[in-house]
Amino acid sequence: MRIGELDKLLVDLLSQDHPEITEVAALDKGHRRVRVGFASGAVATIMVREVQGPGVPSHSPYDIPKSVI
């Protein structure tokens, strides 16, 4: 997915009446796909290469730490 397409998708999802994330689930190993469910009923599937932020342990690309899901 191109950055512009992802940006549009996220804006569309988050501009709905209930954009709260209700579910995050890892779908596979390797090139890690993550399914994100929203309170509006919308669902997005994205591939995550890296996670950053406070408390996120060091990890290899596409190897998402279980503690962040």
C-alpha cells in the first residue's frame, strides 16, 4: 500500500462516528499483517514493519513484540 492510500484509509476510518480501536490481532508470521477493528464496525488489515514508542522492546523488522498487541 502506498503512503497516500494508507493516509486516506486511516482518515476515512478515523472520521467515522466511532473510530475507537476495539481489536488488534496479528494474522501471520514473517511479513506481519495486523487486523485492526474499530467500534464503527470498520476493519483494516495492515502490514507492520516496526513498532516504536515507550516500553516497546527492541525487535527485528516484521517481528512485532507480543507485548504491543
